[in-house]
Amino acid sequence: FKSYEGRFRVLAPGVMTEKTDTVITELGNLDYHVFWHQTDNKDADNLFYMISYCDYPEGSVHSDSTKFLREFFQTTLESAAAAVDGEVIYSTDIEYKDFPGKFWRIEYLKGNAVIKTKAFLINSRYYSLQTIMYKNNSLNPSTDKFFDSFSVF
């Protein structure tokens, strides 16, 4: 799957649906672009695949703001866990081509489901890749294939 506007590509397991939401923030209105694929196959490695991005206003959030980034990613993963009434089980710092990022795992639905997220800040654009699966499928090659195929252009 390629998004020319989003300047990224990723291997997707099927057709990706696109939606853009406007999110009202302290920084102003942000257009949040979301692409997802959901399967009805309950035995699939992952039930849901998603990639999203948004552009922050110039001068507000940038990948070279190292002092700010720790708090930015921590707040982001805590908000993600709160949104699904889940618990962050694991998180670590990562990079994509020398740009800062974070990987985290959230368990939710009383520990029966898992959301894995890789997020990056590339200049002032935030990218997030997610997969959702049942906990018994939490170690599956399809998530790695999806995450590892991500590239920006």
C-alpha cells in the first residue's frame, strides 16, 4: 500500500480503508489520516492493521527536539492505553533512519487482546503503525512483516 500524500508505503494484508479526522488540540486543529484493514477471520494472526499520520504545525513538535520527545511519546502511549482501558505492558525507544520512535504493547479487554504500536516522529510528521490481535496470537510473524515493511519516501 502506498500513500503519496502521506509519503509512505507498507505491506498490507488486504485493501486499506482511509479516513481523515480533524482533532482539536492545544496546537490547533490537526488532520489525522488513518488507513486500516480489518479481517473477520477470528483465526488470523492479526484482526486489525492500521497506519496513521498527522503533521504538527511548524515550530511545535519536531524530531530534533530531544528534550521534548520523551514526554511526547510517554504521553502518547499513556493516552493510547487509557483510550482502550488497557495497560502498557512494554515500551522501548526505537529509531527509523535516525528519527526517534517508540514501540509499545498494550493489553486490554481484560488481558485477552493486545495492541502493538510502532510510532515515529519524522521532522514534524507523526507516524503510527498498529496491529491488534488476541493475546494467544501476540507473537506472530505478520506483525513483524507489517512493521518492518514500513518506509517513507
